[in-house]
Amino acid sequence: MWDKSPKPRFIVPCASQLLHQRKMEKPWLSLMLISILCCLAICKGIESPEFAVIHAESDFEVRLYTESTWMTASVRDLSFEKATWNGFHRLFQYIQGANLNFSRISMTAPVLTSIVPGAGPLHSSAYFVRFYLPVKFQATPPLPLPELHLKPDKWAVHCIAVRKFSGYARDDNIVIEAEKLAISLSRSPWANFTTSESNYAYSIAQYSSPFQIFGRVNEIWVDVKNSGLEGCESSGVSTY
């Protein structure tokens, strides 16, 4: 049975004044606007990518995700937090209408940040900040305005190892949580099935509004090879 959980409360942006915005604002002002506008409405039933849990232990689980399409912003920065804000700001403009169709796109969860450690100068990292497109736009995503430097990514059916953690996802705790997942996997039947085929090491999935202090939901995602273990073959899974 397919599951769309977790579905915590999530803040939905609803700012008409940012519609069709073509110029990037001052970073601090943009982030302030996003934060203020994000708290104007709350949605309880937002869309998330579909998955089935095929293996569960006390501190992690392995999920089989269906095919999905994400809009992606690439960012280079020394900080995960700054990179996520930078990428989400561009994605926020896109869903508010900064696309060639002038389409307004509903908020979804999670906001996903994939990390490529040490990919740039001064040991900076490359990040891919991703927005899951609603089912309505999965097949034909509205094209983003060129100045936003976004691109759609089509994900095939695949397995992901997931570790949940609470609080805020910050520069000083995401590596610790990723290491905990790596240790758990090394002691499990999945020890030899984490994949190096993707161009990033791991991802941080954030489901909660910046204004939600308690009960926050975050996850570490690590790709698992789609072969060799029962349940991770794509042939038995329906897709969108």
C-alpha cells in the first residue's frame, strides 16, 4: 500500500506581489519576505512523493519511491543552510508564477537539499535544492524563467534509505545525522547496497515550516541500489 506520509503541517507561500518577479532582490530582504509570506496560510494536505516502506528498523527504513519529477536549483556555497535558502528563494519565485506559463504551483513537501561535498574551491560544496512537483505538473512541468537557472529532474523508481531527526537542519548537525545513518546501514543487510552512482553523497529532506519550533520533521536520504535485494527492483512498481 502506497504511503504519502509524513504529512506534518507545512506553510504555504501565497504572495501575489512576487508573481512574475524577474529580478533577484537583496538576499536578506528576499528571505525576510519569504519567511513573512510563508506564515500567512497553513495547508494540511499537501502532496508528497509516493513510496512504500520495504524494510524498517528502529533507527532507519528503506523506501521504494515511485517515478517523480522535481524542479532543481543548483547552488555552490560553504554552508548547507545558506545554499538551501538561496535555492529555495529561486524555487519560490518559480512556484509563484516566474515560469513561462505564469502558473501558480501549490507547495509540496519535502524541500530536498542534495549535497556534493568538496566540489568547489576552498572546500565548498555543490548543492541541489529540489522542489517536488504536484501530480498535476509531473508530466509537463512549466518551464522556469531563464534567469532563475532551474531545471526539471526526472527520477526513476528507486530505493532510498531514510533516517528521521527532529529540530532544525543546520550545518553543525546534518553531517552527524548522516554519519549515524551510515553506521546503521553498515550493520544491516543493506551494508553493501548504498549506491555511488548518483552525483551527490546524501540529501536532507525538510518537511516543516521555519516557524514551527516543536515537532519538526527532517530526514537524511541515501540512495540504495535498485538491484540485488528483493523489493528494490523497479519492475514490480507502478509509476505515475
